[in-house]
Amino acid sequence: MESPGMTEPVDLLEALLFASDTPIELERIQEVLDLDAPAAARELVQTLTQRLDGEGRALQVMEVGGGFRLVTRPEVAPWLVKLQRSKTKSRLSRPALESLAIIAYRQPVSRPEVDAIRGVNSEGVLENLLDRRMVRIAGRKDSPGRPFLYETTREFLVAFGLRDLSDLPKVEGELIVPLPAGEAEGEQAAETGEVATAADSPQQDPGPGGPDVAPRS
């Protein structure tokens, strides 16, 4: 039996965005809610956005990674940071953020290129970023040794609150990367022991290269 007052499309959309752990595309919203067209889905997203804004809610709709999701507003970030600090979940280390920034701005990029920019071996850091699905293997570079090429993933866009790569901050000189969405401005990523390996060993091929290669989990 349907609950009264909870069958409006905008209410259903809010429930969908709340329940999904990944951004939902307009086409998916249209399909699930039986809407006429993606334009109708976008109009519904705008309606929900206006409702949340008008009621002063702590949540807002954000377009990231080609879809939409519910996120918390920047004003509540300090309390979320306190909550995150109370957990044991590790964050990206400085070496990981540094390598991720290089990949984000120069992709596709090989490990030797990342090593050259950082001045240290990045094998261990790249393995960690692959495990976290922040980067993936995009193929091989046409150069001696044919090293793997790395590029960022949709998970990277979602974690940093970016719609696409054009949202990356414009920088000159030193490469930077914004902190993941939800962390307070100026909050430093915790050093969790993720360091680059000292010895340079040959890269092992985890399988066929190319954009569809999924990082190991």
C-alpha cells in the first residue's frame, strides 16, 4: 500500500539520490521514475534543488561525474570533519595527493613521468590509487618499455566534487589538487603511511590495457 504524501515525483527523486552511492544520470532518473524525457528529469532535479534551498536544508543537489547526488552544504563541513576524524578510515596521504594531482592535470601520464616530476619512485603510491579506484590504466605509452598510462576515474570526480575535468582549478607552476568534497578548507590529508617504494621494479601487467580496465579492488 502506498504511503500518502510520499508518491510525488520530487519526493521519489530525493529518495533515489539519498539511497544511491553514486551519481544518478538524467536518463536513469527518467527510466526509474517513468518520465517522458531527460528534460523532465532535469526539471525535477531543479524542483528538488529549489525545495532544499528554500527550506534551508543541510543537504543540496550537486551535479558531479555526469550525474546528480545529494551532498551536504559547506556550512556543515566543520562538524563532518569532526565526525571523520573520529573514524579510523584512512585518507589519501600527501604522496598520493601529489601523484593524483600530476595525473589529473597531465593525463594520460606514465609512471616514469610521474616519477620525474615528483623526484621519487611512485610505484607504491600508484598501486594505492588504483586500489582506491582514483585512477585506472588507460593503455601503454609508445616509448621504450611501453610503460602503462594512467588517467583519473569517475570515482575521482565524485570524491573531489567535480562535474568533469574542466572543473579542475587553473594553476601555474606547482600542481595542486583540491581536497575531497566534505573536508574543510585548509584541512590537511592525514599521513597514513602510504609511501613510495624505494626500489624501482619493472611494472607488471595486470591484464589487457585500455580505458575499460577496472582497477583492482
